[in-house]
Amino acid sequence: MILTLQIQLLPDTDTAQKLKATVERFNEAANWLASKAYERKLANGIALHKLYYYVLRARFGLSSQMACRCIAQVVEAYKRDKEVQPSFRKHAAMPYDQRLYSFKGIDRVSLLTLEGRVLVPMLMGNYQREQFGYAKGQSDLMLRKDGKWFLLVSVDVPNGPPIPTTDFIGVDLGVTNIAVTDDGETFSGDGVENVRQKMHKLKKSLQQKASDLVKQGKRPKNVRRKLSAISGRESRFRRNTNHIISKRIVEKAKDTGKAIALEDLEGIRKSQKRFRKPQRAKLSGWSFFQLRTFIEYKAKRVGIRIEPVDPKYTSQTCAECGHCEKDNRHTQASFLCKVCGHKDHADRNAARNIRARALCQQA
Ligand SMILES: [Zn+2]
């Protein structure tokens, strides 16, 4: 299973300057080469190499291996769509292969720049450290908008040997709660909702500010920058929360020797739509797709099976007697069966149905 680790780099000011100059030059060269490739309708790496390798080195000062990567990068982009001339942002991520970088232990990486190699400290979490040993092939050097540096490292993590299981943990992904398991463990959306509301207020006032500036004939550049920083923060918060929830669910499965039953992708697609109206903005932006992906790969890594389940009617069906009726769902949060009177938290009832379906599919 191939994953990408996003490892933060901590270059000092001088080193950061060198990295920046290198990335900018690389993209400048790539744009130039792209114009040549487009002009000549050439998407062949060997042909471009023959024509332009020495030009790239002499004119842009790229090292031999940087020139090779530059050609490969342009060929790849151009092949994707031959109708348009590929263009690269000034700070587009720059590919580093094993001749351009090497890890020095687990806390430093050596990177080639236009001015020779630099040694840069890396900041890694425990999770990243675990995966790090499986790093392979090409990485990307990236300067984020907020000025932080990252190395995007591909790792090929072996799947764990499959653990034989006969039972499932049913997981319901929802609105009131982000996730609930069939035994009632709840991953509440409250903290998330607070952050969302705070960010929302902040965004609104910034947007107001921006439009005021525009009315005055000024360019709201700083405000725009702040806005984009907020959405960056928001998405990192979401990602982190999804990591925590998925980790806990997979641990639970491992501890109890069960597989995991989850809504299939189709269900998630539909539920994104379903949530929008009644719940308005609340969690509508939550990435259930991301959460599902995280659960899936963390499970695979330790050999736990995921059973996808069609979630249709799981929220309206009674987990005790099987009676299915729209009115069973008393409120968004509570379930009350019209036939047998079974009462439960709505999400937990749904999670029990998801588990039951997985058991049926297995039989
Ligand atoms: Zn019932």
C-alpha cells in the first residue's frame, strides 16, 4: 500500500533561501522547457534530453540530475494533455529522486540545491516515524503558502497478514456524531462544531473586510491571504480529527478481534447530499470520504478486513425487530420503533444494522 508522508522541514533562514531559489529556478526551467516541447509537439523524454539537456544545465544552472527530473516532469505533464502547454507555478513542488536527496538518520535530510547540498532537520510525529522506514523512490519538496517547508515522501507500507475474523464492528458515520460504533462508542461532533463555528465567524468578518476594501478601490491582498490561511488551518484540523477517530476504531477492532463494517462509498456520496438540507452547514463540509479512507488504510496495515455495506434504510430500521419505517427515526438523534418500542440513540441503532448487514453478507 503506497502512502504519502508529509514531513515538515526546519531549514534555517539561509538554507530556506537556498531551497527557495532552487525550487524557483527549477520551475522556471520547467516552464521554459514546456514551451519548447509544446512548440515542437515533443512529448518524448529521450528526444527532449538530446535537444535541451545541456541548455537546461547551462542556461538555468541545474545540476545534471535536476535537468533529468525537469525533463521527466515536463514530459509527464505534457503527456497528460497535449492540447495545452503545461505550466508550473513559481513554487510548484519540485521532485527529488534518490540522487538529489538522502536521509541522514531519522531526523535530517540532505537536499541538493543550486549551491550544493544542504542538511535540513526534519520534524516527524510518531506515526510518521513508524512509516518512514518504508520510504522509497521519489519525493517532492514543497513550500506551503504559509512559508513552511515539507518533504512529501512516498512510502510502500506492507499490508499486515490478514487476521481471521467472524464478527464485525459496525460503524455509522453521521451528523450529530461523526462516528458511532454498534456498542455505542461515540465520536462526537461537538468540538468539531465549535471550531467550525469559530472559523465561520472569522471568515465572514474577513470576507466583509475584503468587500469593503474592494468598494474603496483597494486590493484586499492581505485579507485574502488570511482567508486562505484559515481554510488551511480548518482542513488540517479536520484531517487530524479524522486520524484520531480512525486510529481509535481500528484499535478497537484489533483489540476485539473483529473486522470493520462501514458504509460503502456510494452510501457516503449520497449521505453527503442527504445531510446538507436538514442540518444546514453543520458538518456538511466534513470529509467522511477522508475518514473512510483513513479507516481503510489503517485497517489494512494491521490485517483487518473492511466489509462495505449498503447503508440504505439503516437509520430507519429497528435493530431489534427489523421494522423499517421513516417515522422510526424520532428526531435526528433518537430512534423509537413504532412496532416494538425499541428506543436507542439513532446513530447507534444504525451502527447495529450495519454490523448485522455485514454478518449477513458474510454468511
Ligand atoms: Zn422494533
